[in-house]
Amino acid sequence: MTLPARVAPLAEEATACCRPLPAAQAVDARYQVTTETDADVLCRMLNLFALQGQIPTEVLAQRQNDGLRIHLRLTSLPRHRVELIAERMRSMVNVCSVELQVSERHTVRSAT
């Protein structure tokens, strides 16, 4: 007995996760993260976005006396996703604090 192949629906599902969200659903999220000095903490932070198929709009990492300060900005996910990523950041061993600032994206329309 041979099972029917589901190639076409799976291909559609794979592309659906990679489509950008409408501007009305996506938020402007800014993460400010303080961590202990660790060689792979930045990679682990970026991996949280990669798992969602996203690349942050801005990334800035600065080494300070006793740790690392990381600023990340993302403008392509809905609010519940960015909050979930913040919770995952907080659960990392070397992370001291995570501040999340979320603002709704506003679309500017031309008068013409």
C-alpha cells in the first residue's frame, strides 16, 4: 500500500511562514539586553530570530566592564511573537536583564 504524497501542500505551508506580515499586524520591537560576558551569547540571541525565519533590522553589541549590552530591533513580527522572544531571552543562563519596547507601526499615506 502506497500513501499519497503531500508535496504541494507542504510547499505552500513552508512559504506561508516566510511571507512578510501586513504592516497592520507587525510591530516595531526594540530589545535592550544586558548579559554576562560570554563568547556565544550574541549568537544565541540571533538564533532566536533565525528560528522564526527573521533577521533583525538593527543589531548593536557593546562590551562593557562587567558584561555585554545588546540592542536589537525587529519590525516584521506580531506583538505576541516579540514578547515570546523576550521571554526566551530572559530564560537564557547568562542574561541579566531584557527590556522590550513595542510600538505599533504606523503607515504614512500620501495625499496624492
